[in-house]
Amino acid sequence: MIKIYKWGEVSPEEIFARVNPTASVEGVVAEIIANVIKNKDDALYAYAEKFDKVKLASLEVTKDEIETAYEKADKNFVTILEEAAENIRIFHSKQVRDGFRIERHDGVVIGQKVTPLDRVGLYVPGGTAAYPSTVLMDAIPAKIAGCKEIVMVTPPAKDGSVNPDILTAAKVAGVTRIFKVGGAQAVAALAYGTESVPKVDKIVGPGNAFVAEAKKQVFGKVDIDMIAGPSEILVVADNTNNPAYIAADLLSQAEHDKMASAVLVTDDEAFANAVSKELERQIPLLPRKEIARTSIDNNGKIIVADDLATVIEIANEIAPEHLELCVDEPFAYLDKIRHAGSIFLGKYCPEALGDYFAGPNHTLPTSGTAKFSSPLSVDDFVKKSQYSYYTKEALEKVADKIATFANKEGLQAHGKSATIRFEK
């Protein structure tokens, strides 16, 4: 049963357990990465046999496999995929930014140019945790950014196939190439390249502890989006809500995995108890009831505060991945929310809208990192270069100032590089 606390009885650090699921797999992951660097495709084929229980004839998914999956896909699901993809495109197209150029009258030009990454890698979980939504959320911003190649990796099934819904989503999203590789070995292949898998500039996408640790270890060789922790939701709700709705929203995250966290913060103790009863009624009805049960019992919490203002401050202190503001006038509180990955406003905006359909990204900062980081966006798939241009006359005006500054730092050659151009 979910635990109920009065605010002050539990610290913010205890609300969402800041676990480190990768700590125990560091050594194993390091060995896998080293093996892939050394043996390349041979290592990938061997790991497919060892972990996925399949002897692959080739690593890359063929165009025929993609087309077959698309043609056989449920037509209603394809329509939904395409509508969701369009919503994602509309939202993320507003994130596109141009460079800028400042021209001064004294012969100085300075500016910044924005360039898409050449090649990005998407990790997409497979098997029982196959998420076509992740394909859309990760690939579409990369496509909008202008990335030339979008390379996807995902674990194969025991018959050597790839989940057809994932292949269908990849076609809808515009993924360039797809490989039947999962786990830490897939991350290593993307980071270092093999005979089949091309080296990428950045790796994005969720995965298990091995994938998260691998992303951490290859960072620096390539860029990564984030090290995501277990999924989490915080619901802010007053007693004007239907307890059944709030319980369902909490369970939408609790069913993800046993380490997921679902938290309600409210200003009404009777309402807290009503939600707790609803959880007990709904959990046995879920297909993933064992996962939801463990998540709620171990990580679920209801926090009761004195008033809604305190509830909002608690939400900011926790900085959740998903934040639902289930109140009558949610826009009145929007500016008061400083720390959250994605915010869902009102009583008819469940977090699942963000997972699949609304358009904002569902790859979000977890474990309190929303205090300093952001959801996945077009910005993640571009880089910025700055530039400067000075005429001879413009440099002459500031050469001595550059030398003075450089001398203060004991770097005389810096200054000399400016003044030498004007020595007789």
C-alpha cells in the first residue's frame, strides 16, 4: 500500500529515491565496450547469441523487412503513429533556431552559425519493453534539425526479427538505417563504429542499467542526451479531483518498472486516503499488476501539505520528470513551477498524452536533474560555432588592449600575435 506522509515527515531526497542503477554493472559494461572496440562485428554477433539467443545472418535490417512490417501493420495504428508524428513535428519545428551575424561600422563582424550533427544514433528498447513512441520522439527532432543520417539500434527477437511496430515507427519518423543490436554492445558500436555499424556523433534514447552505464562510459568519445533514471511522476491535486483519475495517473508510471516512482502531493488528507483506496482497487486489474504493486509499495508516496502554495514549493524542490497540475486554474500556477521536465495542465491532461501524442518530447530529465537540464529537443541535434572577422584597421585599434590583457595572464605570445602585425 502506498505510504502517506505529512510534509516534514519525509525529506525531498526521499521522495524520489536517487538510485544509481548502473553502479553494479560498471565492470561488465567496460568489458563489453572493450570487446566491441577490438572485435567489432564479431563481438556483436557473439553478444546476439549470448544475450538475445539468436544467430544473426546480418546485423542491418533490410529495406524489405521495413516495408513488410509497414505493410502488415495495423492500419489504424499507422494512422495514429502518423498523427502523433505530425504533432511532434509541429511542436519541435518551433525549436529551430538560426545563427546570427552582427556587423559593426568599424570593420568588425561577429556571429554564430548553427550546424546539424552529421550522424546520430538512437537506442530503442526491444522485446517486452518495445516503445515505438521513443522512435518518434528521438528521430523527429533529429530530422527537423537537419541530421544527414539517423542510425537506430534495437535488440532482435529470438527469431532474428525486429519488433514490427518499431520498424513501422522508424519508417514514419524517417530513420536512415536500423541495426539488430541491443544492450551495452549497441552503445559501444555506435560510439566507436564497426564494419557494419557506423560511428555516430551523439547517442540518445532510454535503456536498461547496462545501456545507461555504457552511455556514461562512452561520453566524451561521443555526446549523449542524458543518463536517465527510473521513470517518475508527481501529481499536484486538490480535493476537487476524482480520486480514480489521480490513481490511474499514478499507475501510468508505476507500471513502467519496479523502480518507477509515483507521488501525489495534496492539501487534503481525506482526498489522500481516497486516492490510496483507489490504487488498491485499480492495481489488481492491471496486466502489469506485479510491477505496479512493487513500484507503489516501495517507491510510491502521498504527501499532505497545509495549502496549495506549499504543495507547489514541494513540487519545485523535488523537480520531477513529469508534473501534473490537476487544479481548476492551472495556468495561474504555471509561472510558479520552476523545476519540472514536462508539465501537464488541468484535470484532463494525463501524462500519457505526453508519452504518445500531444507533441512535446517524452525524453525527459529524471532524478531531480530538471533543476538544471531540459527535455530532448532540436537543440540536442545541432552544434553552434561562433566566428569573428576584423579588418586591419579594426585590429590595430585594439591590439595594445589585447596585449595588456594577455600580459596580465602571463601569456605574452598571445599579445604578440596581435601587436606583431603593426610593428615597423
